[in-house]
Amino acid sequence: MFAPFSLNIRGRLYEYCRPAVMGIINATPDSFFAGSRSSTENEIALRVESMLSAGVDMLDLGAYSSRPGAEDVDESEECRRLETGMKVIRGIDSEIPVSVDTFRSNVAKKAVCEMGADIVNDISGGDLDPDMWDTIAALKVPYVLMHMRGTPSTMQSLTDYDDVTADVIKDLSEKLRRLHYMGVSDVIVDPGFGFSKTTEQNFEMMRNLQLFSDALEAPVLVGISRKSMITKSLGISTAEALPGTIALNTIALTRGASILRVHDAAEAVAAVRIYELSTL
């Protein structure tokens, strides 16, 4: 069951009384879903306007593809892409909360201090940059703490768990405690569907999703949009994965998801609305 939550963003309290939809903006040429790639300012603008008109609650801007086999992007190029994306977003809407998807502390700092980002979404949960948590604590911004083992290129060889749900909750719980000790109060947890988990493990976590919010007492972000747990299970392409994504997002809502991170905004907003009506 959904639990209302709030985020302190630049001194303003944003209260969420229903599940939130986070629209994905990929300022990259190689993200795993071709339909989400937006390299030019015009492409980014069209995607942002579409997301906003659909009614998303926040945006997530990324400039480094985490799909296995993606080419490495150096820090300066990541910043250049993010700066382009943030300029477009803020030119369209100066108020909507924007999360920046990066595991680099220097990039996070520049995005927040110089580009206007509000939230940091770290796929590595602080493991790939030892300075990330100190940076988050100093910036005083909400932080998305995701579970992953290894790096995007090695993660799928690191799927040996005793109990995937219990092990992931334990890892997130320990990190959450350390972050709170450092003064980071607004933490969103992400189980990391598709990151260092097999298809079977992804579905096991989905079955147990309510345990994450119950055990961690934090908003839970679910990012399963068009991922391989859908395409491999149904034998379809990423382009064909929207119906499966809608179904899985709806299941996540019934099991306590606080935020849906999605490529397809209108469909996710509709799923949230139907969920709301069914729980009145």
C-alpha cells in the first residue's frame, strides 16, 4: 500500500499524496531504449514537453548510459550533455523537480550548483565514487540510493545471492543508516531492477516489493520500464514492451511503490490514476 511522502527541495517541501511519476530524459545517443534517446536540444525539448503535458511529477535527466556494453563517457562529456539537457528543461519549466542520473560526485555537484538540478540519482548507491555521500550531505539534496553490484559492465556476473530480497534490503538498510548519520534526511530507495539481478530475481523482488517500504521506511522508486525482465519473459523487443511495462508498473503500485521511473509518461500517469480510483 502506498505511503505518502515528502521531499525537501531547495527549502521547499514537496508533498506527495499519491504515487509520483518520474519521466526519463536521456541526453544520450545509446540508451537501451532507442525511443528515449534525445541528443539535440530540439529532441530534448519535444520529449520534455510531452512528459509535462502528460502530467509527470518530476524528471530524471541522464547523460551516461548504464546498459551493458555502452561506451564509456568521460566526465566533461557527461557534464556537457547534462548542461544541454538542463538548459532545455529549465527553459520550459523552472519549477518541476529534476533528478540528475549520475554516479560521479563532481558531476552531481555541478548539476545541482550550476545547472539547476534538484535531486541526485546514483545507480551505484555510492559505491563507484567514494566522495558521493559527502557531496550529497553538503548539497543537502534528496538522494536516490539504488542497489547495484559492480559496474554496468560487470553487474550481470554478480547475481549470487542467498536471498535476493533480504540481501538487497540489508545492503540498502546499512547504507540508509550511514546516510542518515551523515545528515542526509531525504533518501529514496531503489531496489535496482535489472542491475546485478537475473530475470527470476527481478520477479522475486517484485513479489516482495512491499517489504522494501515496510523494512526501510523510505519512499521506494521502481524502474522497470521496458527492461529485459519484460522482454526476455515475453520474447519481445524493447519497442514492444509497453504493455508489459504498464502491467508491471500497476503491480508495483499495489505493492507500495512510491515513484515510477518511466519512458512512457501518459501511460504511467493513467496507471497511477486508475490505482488511485481503485483504492478510494
